[in-house]
Amino acid sequence: MGLEKDITIYDIADKLGVSPSTVSRALKNHTSIGSATRKKILAAAHDLGYRANTFASNLRRQRTNTLGIMVHELRSSFITSVLSGIENIAAETNYDLIITHSSENAAKEAANAENLFHKRVDGLIASLSFDTKDLNHFRKFFDKGLPVIFFDRVFEQGEGTKVIIDNYRAGYNATSHLIEQGCRRIAHITSSLSRNVYSERFRGYSAALRENNIPYEDNLLVVDSLSEEAAVRSANAILAISPAVDAVFITNDMCAAVVMQVIKEAGLRIPEDIAIIGFNNDMIGKVTNPKLSTIDYPGFQIGQVAARQIIHHLQGITDINMTNTIIINSELVIRGSSLKKQT
Amino acid sequence: MGLEKDITIYDIADKLGVSPSTVSRALKNHTSIGSATRKKILAAAHDLGYRANTFASNLRRQRTNTLGIMVHELRSSFITSVLSGIENIAAETNYDLIITHSSENAAKEAANAENLFHKRVDGLIASLSFDTKDLNHFRKFFDKGLPVIFFDRVFEQGEGTKVIIDNYRAGYNATSHLIEQGCRRIAHITSSLSRNVYSERFRGYSAALRENNIPYEDNLLVVDSLSEEAAVRSANAILAISPAVDAVFITNDMCAAVVMQVIKEAGLRIPEDIAIIGFNNDMIGKVTNPKLSTIDYPGFQIGQVAARQIIHHLQGITDINMTNTIIINSELVIRGSSLKKQT
DNA sequence: CTGTGTTTCGCAATCGGTTACTTTCATTAA
DNA sequence: TTAATGAAAGTAACCGATTGCGAAACACAG
């Protein structure tokens, strides 16, 4: 096998009879290199199959050109879309990504933060785990002036820039839509209200009820984990409510799909007896019967925005500290599961 | 903000009055350091909040402790499971990952390979894109003796180690199951037969038919892209076949779910009129009505095995070149969509 | 007390780029 | 003609960890 040593800027310098520094500068389009020299060097680099040694560069420049990504779960289509968006921008700008996930565990999240800090990433893009209580494990980043961007699960009042949707409005729109369809006893299946995404959606839900003079009832609120088993539990809880529920707003499509199934198995019709609206606009909502109304949560776009933002900051184009929160647009997607009136 | 410079082995050495080399060796448990000295150094490192500089180390050792991952698509639950499995092992062994995706594009795949090569990853784990025709873009890795492991989409005869399931057997089992259920006109919706996974499953399908004296018919084979739109097309193609089809083996659960929907909308019953079996065991199969029979494709496990294999090779524990192919177990999961007989 | 082995460390070169500071020339103003 | 100005390129000191080579220190047998 061809174990020839890699060629370096010194090799190029030797071949052309110039100094390594000239080669280095030419390679990165530094201004103080004559265009003739630059051209020669670029050509030679190409001919010799030169590949830059990132470590040498990182070591010297004290930067890594790497972003740390922290997510709470990899196996989620929303998260995957976000990653896809981040990767899209990172690839363009030649940044690497190190992706970690916390499995919804605050301790593991802290360990990941520590690890990424040691790896000296230039910045962080993170969505908090389910049971994260504070941002202490990001302290080192803040203190060192390293940019941190949160998305999805965030502390709205905390440090760092956030890229989120207007969860309040999303919850409000979903609920208003159900009310317009004639529903009055609207249940809400969601996860812990201590997480911003869920508490805000709940605020929107409550506000919509209030504005339509529908009294809020505590027993219409079901808080559980949104997992598959939890979905079955929640659905049964909903079915047991009396007087009967005529609509459910569920903050997760996968969960909603399972709930729909339980409801149908119980002999009720969707949307005639119970209208359903989910959240995320996952693929799964397109194959349920009827198809699932939902809120589109544009992960790809969120990932792009977050990545672009942090990279521009690192490139000195913008200052991230000037931006506290970026709101991405999200839309109500109406399909069969909530459409009682023909329009 | 606290921009104190990082502390290095030199700082530790100064503080303790030993040489940097001693510190370096102590930190990596080199044998030739007295245990008293080692203990002192470890303690000092901890006190001072020392964090190793990977670049300096990489530069010197000419290794990166990073694996390159190449997938054809990020937004797939199978792929995500694999990534999860890889991450699981990599985290344990302190390897970083750089994840790239080709969007099913051979040219982008080649560019990614080139990029990872320049980034000097220690090894590669890859699933080929849809239209990859050869392994030329991996040549540099092979030539340099860098380990490459393929999974899922592979060239079974090509260079490199492969981690796959027995796709032939999976196709055979799925089809045999349908035959046992009394089906005789079994259609097969799949993707390009030039990809190993699909051609092997097709071989299994054909073999099962042959063994049961069911003649193979060309028009029962539908090759398309498995996307959502393709699924609708394929389903309609199936419905147009005469004499009517009584079962379909589809090599992708998402596609199968959509096909089921089209079939039901056409007024046919599943499984009574048409039995369905998918592939992958995605979440989506659990919320269709009826639930989808499928082949479990254990992504997490595949990821773990691939990662473990390549890392052990890098650590010198095993030699990857001794292993050509690793077959992971996959199982038939029977649910409602294919169960015509009560057992 | 000398010689042979071990164990434990230190010296110093090295990995490949980057960049502050100089030097070298050529052009231009005085 | 000469000094000033600026563009182009070179010098060399880093960045922090690793490691081959060899020296010092100590143990122990003869």
C-alpha cells in the first residue's frame, strides 16, 4: 500500500523556491502575495496533491472549525431534520460537526458539554434534555465567550441565543382551529409543563379557550411522556373523561398517531366523534387514517438558521450577543383528522 | 469573561519540577513512570483543570481519533438507529464522529469521501448512495490502509468489510410467510435491483415462489424509488394488475404504509383481499391499520457492530482485513397486515 | 568496590501551519 | 539624485504533546 508521506507546504515551498510562509499565505488568499506567485503555488499544491493538516492549523490558531451539537434524542424525525439543516450549512462553510445526544438525561447532557468543551469546539448548538434544570454545565462556554445557540427545548430567559418557533401561537392556532370546527370539550395531551415548548403551547391552548368563553378544565389536561406506551395510557385517560371529549390537541405526531389508533379501536370516529390535531408534521401523520392535522415544525430551516447564525458570529460577520431570540415561522396544516365542517 | 490561557503539560511540569515528557507519560499511564510521580501528576492535572490539547497530540501522532460516517440519507429511522449505535460505541471509546450524507448522489458521496480523507479520519463507516457504481472514491483509503466498513448498501464483492443482514433470507422468509397465509399472486415493490439489498431480497422472493411452484411473473415486480409519491404510483400499478394481486412484499415500511392507504382507499381490505409485508420495522408500521408485518432491520445493533469492529482494528485488538462480512440477525415480525389465518 | 541490570526521567527534535516582525526592491515624491 | 513609501516575500518563533535515545540513580550479585 502506498504509504508515501503526505506533502506539506514545505514541499511546495522547496519545489518553487519560495518560503513556507509565502505558501501558507497564498493558500489562504492572503493579500500580500503577488498574483503570479499565488497562481504558481496553487497549481503546485494541486499537482502534488497537497492536503492541509488541520491539526497543525488548529494548534496554531487555537480554533477547531468544529461545532458541537447536543440533542436530546437522535431517533426523532424533527431532530434529524434539524441536523440535516445544520449539516447543510456547515458543509458549505467547511465546518465539522460533533454530534452528541443526552437520551433525555441531564447528567449525560452535562457530561457531553464537558466533553465538547475539552474537544474545544468553536461553538455549540443545543436542545436541552427533558430533565435539565439549569444551564450550569454551559457556564464554561459562556465564560470563555464561546457562542451557544439553543433551539427547540430552551430556557427562554437564560443566557445564549435561541432559535425557536412561537409555541404559544402554535398552541393558540391549533386550539382555535378545533373550536372553529365546533369542538368544545378539547383535551390536551402533552409533556412536562416545565419545558418551554410544552408550557407555551399550553398557554396558547388556554388562551384560545378563554377567548372563546370555554372554561378550562383541569382533567382535560393529560401530562405524560409522549412515548408509545404513554400514548396508549393517555388515550385511555381521554376516553374515560365524562362528559366525553370531542377533540384532542397532542403535542407530538407520533403520539397522536397512537392515540388515534386507540380511539378508533374503541369504536369512535375521527373526526366526527373526536377531532385530533398533532404537532411536528412528521411523515407518520400522512399515513394515519384519516390523515393527521398538525403544526408544521420546520426542523431543516431551524437547523440552517442556527448554524448560519453561529458561523457568521465565528466569522465575525455578525455578533451573536446582539441577538437574543430568533422566531421561525410555523404553520397549521389542516388534514382530515380535524376537519368536521366541509368548506 | 475569563480568558485565562489553558494550562498545558508544561505548566504541570513547572509546578512539580519534573519534565514535560514525564507529565505526558504519566498522563497516559506509560509504564516507565514511578507510581508516586504518576499520582502527583494526576493530582496536579486535576487541580489545575488541565485539558489535553487534541491537536497537538493529533499533529504529533498523525492520528485523529475520528471516524468518518457516510450515509445516503439522514432522515431515515433506520439510518438514525445505526448512527445511534455507532455513537454509542464511539462515545465509550472516546472517538469522535464526522457525519456526512450524500442525498443518494454518487457525486456528492465521492466529494464527501474526499473531504473525510482530507480531514484525516482514522477510518470510515459507509452506506452507499443509490446511484453509486463503484468504489473508486474509496481507493485512497484502501491504498493508505485505512479501515473502511460498509453497511446496508454495499458491494458484496468489493473491498472492505461489510456488516449486513441476510437479505436473501429475509426476502425468502417474508415471501414464504405470505405463501403460508394462502397468498399466490404476490407482488413485490422494491427499488433498483442493482443495489445489493434489493437484489438479494428479490432473489429470496423468487426462490420462495419457485420452491412453492408459483410461477414468477414479471409484471408483479414493481421497481420505483420508494418515496412517498413513488409509493402511490406503485400502489396504483399493483391495483391495476389482473388477475388481481393478493399480497405485496414491499422493501420499505414507509412506502408500505402509503401503499396500504391507497389500497384501502380503493375499497380493498387488508389482509383479506391483499396481505402486506414491509421491511425495516419502523415505528410507522405500528400505527397503520392494520398494523404492518415487517422484517426487523436492527440498525442500532448494526451500528454498534460496525463501530466496535473498526475501533478494535484501530486499537490493534483485531485485524479488520481478516473479516470480510458480518451477518447480523434479522427477524420476521408478523402483525395484522399479513395475518389471514387465525392460529 | 566494581560491574551489570533495572527503573525512572530528562533532552531535544518533531509534527505542519501561522503570523508578528523584517528585509528586499521597485516606484514615487522631493 | 535621494529619501520616503509601499508591495511582496522571508525569518523564525511559536502552538502543545510525543517519543527515541540516553543518562542518572539505585539495587544487587560477585
